Amino acid sequence: MNTAQLWLGLPARQPPASSRKVVSMSRLAHHFYTMACNNAWANHRLLTACSALSQQDFTATRTSFFPSIRMTLNHNLTVDWFYVECLELALAGQPPNTAPRNWDEPFVICAEILAAQHAVDRRLIAFCDGLPDTQLDRQVAVPRRTGIQYETVTRLLGHLFEHQIHHRGQAHAMLAGTAVPPPQLDEFFCANEAHLRAAELAEIGLSEEAIWGARVRA
């Protein structure tokens, strides 16, 4: 079994249904939940666009930190695997996974990356769903080359979302150099743009009601 299969074998909880209650969540915890949903939606929109590329365009050498769209999307995925597992293990009270990881590109075609990204995005949404304030300062053990380091849940979630945005933007820029138009990735938070994302939210099992609910506890 290869590294990708091992990671994908981890339990993947489904995102909450549209009847999800956010009334009991604090504003900060709910913000992390909305960021996880935004992350899933943006990945879905970008990777769907990338799926229209020819394999030659998908793997072509381009100017970026990782010099191809395929390499960039694989990097985002494997880093998600790493940090989401760290977060899950910390909240479960389990030690970190210190087993060696194969950081080579696990997937060759975009459809495979899309399926794997959907799976880890669901895990991140499930993690943030109902995350209580009492856990936001919990220490998360993060295996590094120099040993185990610790970050709070708040800091690690912030880093994970920023990492995704950073490299997703690079893939978006590279996509502009192909025949496939790069999609808008900033149509998530404003209420007046709900109609622009409704169909894609439904495709990944989410909705405006599920994400925002009626109100959030102050």
C-alpha cells in the first residue's frame, strides 16, 4: 500500500447536513468552520477547472514556486493530509504520527487529486464543525525534521488556511497561461453572491443554511 492509500485510509467524516445548528458555536469557532467550507468550495471550483486541462498542460513546466499545476496541487493536498491528521490526533488525545512520509507526488492526473482533495476537505470541515472554544488553545503536536513542535489549534488552523490560499493562488495564476479560464475564487463570503456558489456548494454537500445557520452565539 502506497503513502497516498495510507493517508486516504484514514476515517473521513461527512460534512454536516443542511439542518446543522450553528447557534451554539462562538463567533471564532464558527469562523473556522466557514473557512473550512470556503476552503472546500475554492478547491472544488479550482480543481474542476483544472480537470478540463489536457494532461500535457496539467504537467507542463511553468513559472511558479512548484513549477507545474500538477506539482502545486499535489503539494497542497499532501500538506493538508499532514496538518489535518495532526489536528485530529490532538483532539482525540492521541500521540502524533511520526512515521516517515513519502512527499513525492502521489497522483498523476487531476481527477485523482480532485477526489483526494474532496476527502481531506470533508475531514477538515468535520474537525471544525462544533469546535468548542475550550479546544482552540489546545496544543497540537507537529512532527518536524528537528523533532516534535507544538502549536495551538487556532494557530495551526490559521496556518493551514493561509497555506491553501497561498498555493491555490499560484495554481490559479498558472491556469491563466492555459486555454482554461481561471475561475473566480472570491465569491464565497458575501451574501449577495450566494447565487454564484449555490450549485457548487450542493455538489460538495453544503448549503448557505448549513454554513451560516440562523445566528451565531456572540
